[in-house]
Amino acid sequence: MPSSSSPTWYCDFYYESAGGTSQYLTIRGGGGQRDNNVANAATPQPERNLTPLLASTLLLMISLSVVSLSPTPILIAQYGSSRATKILATIAALAAASEIILSPILGAALDSMGRKPALTGSILSVVAVHAAVVVFRCGAIPICIGRYLSYVSLPQFFVASQAVAGDIMGSMPDKLGSFLGIQSALISAGFIGGITIAGRLSERGPEIAYGASALLALVSLAILMVGMKETLDDADKVTFDVEETKRKVMEAPVAAGHLLVGRGAKVGALALLLVLQSMPMFMGDVIQVYAREQWGLGQNGIANLISIFGLTGIVSSLVGSVLIKRIGLQNFTGLAILSALLFPLAAMVSYKASLIAVIVGFLGSAQTIGVVAELTAQVSAMGARQGEMSGERASLLALTKVICPLVYGGLYVLGSRIGTPQLIFAFNAVLALLSFILSRRDLW
């Protein structure tokens, strides 16, 4: 999913400032051997209900967003702005690197123990750490740990949730794309709702925010544990091979590119397309710096822009889930990419133009839905395990997330020196054009 169906860079802003999306909803692994001769891909089970998973997703996003405004001022008050910025950047980098290293373990666990333990474990870590922040009266160290675990836990939750969706709808890419669109809309709704609550709770102190977050995550956990059944049948589980998983951990940085080069030309091209589409979401703090220095926006202005992205993300995901059924994955992806192209072109002109582009090009927020759905379908048709494939995608996106802030930071510094700070948006426009060209190839 985010990502499956990532709602543009506002979601990455959430990860950088609150510790959450992407949207990113995937991971790697699958080190194990089957106990029997069943097919690798889990049998589609369309009768199983995904409503508890969607409800849990919404509450988890609200839970994490509720504390999105809390860590930065606390760390600045204790360490000063310069050191706090370095700490937050280090946490983000370590979390992205951790995704790559930990993904083989999660991928293997998904295919051996099932999807539900990974889902519940991700939420449980949020409950525990945010409750600990309250107990230790919002100390800097618990907050840093909570920030790190939020960065790591949410992607792992979505990795497992996408494996669940693949179990049920892996052979039905149109339905899978529609599900991802609905889930993406709930991610956006949860993010916006949580940010709104966070603003209202900020005056009451961070303890209230973290307490509310822990409670919401606990409800999310309860819904998942009671309402959702395991989607990986016992016959489809594999034995957790410790030695094979160790090997995959050691090879993880290189294996992040396996989806690009190890599963055939079409899958590799789709994986490349996903990377090109995802790169603008990993701009990190550069977009905030640009908004402040070039557009003259304050905190409220940036928050408003993020909210607009969130609202259009909801609309795009819902509309996208309908359009995919009508015009197909390839046509929808091309349309969404062209819609996404409007924002960087307009951002090079002015802030007002960028706002108009966000609204007019709202479908751009859903541009990865079709690619993720088609990737899942093609790899499933090969007989590969969903956990393994999901892990490979997560590792690839995690590697992208490590590299992109450096790329965009360098482009912004270079652009500022030569009097063209808009260079970052020109780069994004080129990425969109390349994505569109690639999406029109025979990949579907």
C-alpha cells in the first residue's frame, strides 16, 4: 500500500514530524521452507471481512497523529533547536535503515506465523511506548524512543495489512486496487483528524496527547484482535528458517533491489515506476524549508497546506477506487501521474498556483494504487509468497527513503546558490514525466 496508495509528500511530512505512511505499507523476507507441497501463493479468500482492518487503520493513524505536534517543541526546549533538529534527523535516518535490516525478519515471520501477529505487534509497541512517555512525564529519551518506534511500527503494520489484502484479493488486482484506495482514504482521514485533535490538546500538555494516543491505539488493537481472523491458512505457512533469515538480513541492503532486477523485466519496470512515483514523498524537511524561505509561510500556513493535501488525498483515493474499475489500472495510473505533474509545475510559479494545482490535480495523490495492485498480482501469479514480495517492496522503498532527503537537500542548496531554488520542483516534474512514459509501456 503507501505505501500502497500514498497521499503525496504531506504523508512524508507526517513521518518526519510525527513518526508514522507511508504510507509505506510493505516489507521483505520470506526465509523459510514449506512443510508440504502446497502452492506458494495463498488461496484467495474473498469471503473474509476486511472491515476490522480498515477500522484499526483509521484509529492507528489518529493515534499517531495526535502526538505529531509534541516531540519537536519538547526536544527544542531541552536541547536547543540545532541539536533537536540533528536528533530528529538521526532518528528518521536510523528508522529508514532499520526498515531495510528488519524487513527480512518480518517477511519471514509473515509467511511462518501469519499476518495477524505482525499487525497486533505493531500496534502494541505504540501502546506500550506512548504509555511509557506518560509515565515518565514526557522525558526526552522516551519521546525519542517513541518517535523511532512510530517510524518503524506503522510501515510494518501496513506491510502486514497489504499481505492480508494479497491473501484475499491477490488474484483480483482491480478489487485490490479499490481496497488500497479505501485504506489510503482512511489514512488521510486519520491523519487530518489526529492533527486537528493534536492542535486542541497542545494547550493541555503533552501528557494528555500521549495518553490519548495510547488509548486510541489500544482500541485499534482490540478491534483487530477481536474482529479479524488470520488470513494465511495453516497449509500455506512455512517453517521459519533462522539461518536463511540471517543470510537475508546480511544481504538486506543489496536485496532491497531484488524487486528491480530479480523477478523479471515487467516486475522490475513496475518496481522502478513505484520508486519514481514515491521519490517526491521522501523530500523530508526540504519542502518545509522551501515553504518558509521562498513562500514566506509560517507554521499555520504549512499546516493548512498539509491539510489541503490530506483532504485531496481522501477524495483521490475514493475516486481512484471507482475509476480503476471503469478505466483499468494502466489508464488510471497515467491519469494520476499527469495530475501529480501539476503541483511541481505550479510550485515553480507561486504558492497560490500550487494550491490550485493541488486541488485540480487531486488524483495525483493516488498514483501508486494501480502500480502496487499490479505488482502484487504479477508476483502472486509467479507463485511467490505475499510476505516475501511485500518485504522486497518495503526494503526498496526504505532504501529510497534513506537516499531521497540527501538528494533533495543537495538540489535545494545547489538551486539556492544559483538563484533557482525551484530546482527541486523541476526535478519532480522530470520524475513525473519519466513515470508517465514508463506507465504507458506494456507492463500490465
